[in-house]
Amino acid sequence: MYDIKESDWKIFKGLRELALERFFERVLDEVARISSDSGKTNRERYGALYELMSERDKEIEPIFDHLRRSTAVRQICAFRSEDLMTDRELRQFSPELVKLVEHIVGK
């Protein structure tokens, strides 16, 4: 594991909250799409929503759980892989951390 510098940690905590909001926004957009599908019965929409929430619950844990400096690099890589962090936001970190994340993610 790689502990990030204090300056990167401070940036990370703010960007993590932004990434979390983006994740929730994405899920809520999916919920709205499913719940407004008039081509399906209420029961079918409920089932689709239940399935969606189960899937998203499984996705959110490895991306956002364990707020520690030792897990921050993994989380930043996940944010980039899931398009929850922009290039511009990534560039707020130290050059070493940006280089490491880009190497790992390949973006």
C-alpha cells in the first residue's frame, strides 16, 4: 500500500465527496429512468429498481469504503476508472501521485 502525502490527502477528501455525489447522481438518474418507464408494470419497475440498488450497493463499497491514506490511491484509481473524477481534478494532486494513478489506470 502507498500512503499519500498530507497535501494530497487534503485534496483527496474534498474530491472524494465530489466523486460520491457523482456516483449518487448517476444512480438517481438510473432510478428516474426505470421508474418512469411506462412500458413496464409497477411490479416490473419495482423489480428493476430492486436489482439496480443491489448492484449499486455492491459497487459503492469497494470504491468508497475505508477512508484512509493507505487506501486513497486505490480509491483515486477507481474514481478515474468509473469516470467519477476528471483529468482536471486529478491534476490537483502532486505530480508523483498523478503519474502513479495514470500508470495504474492507463488514462
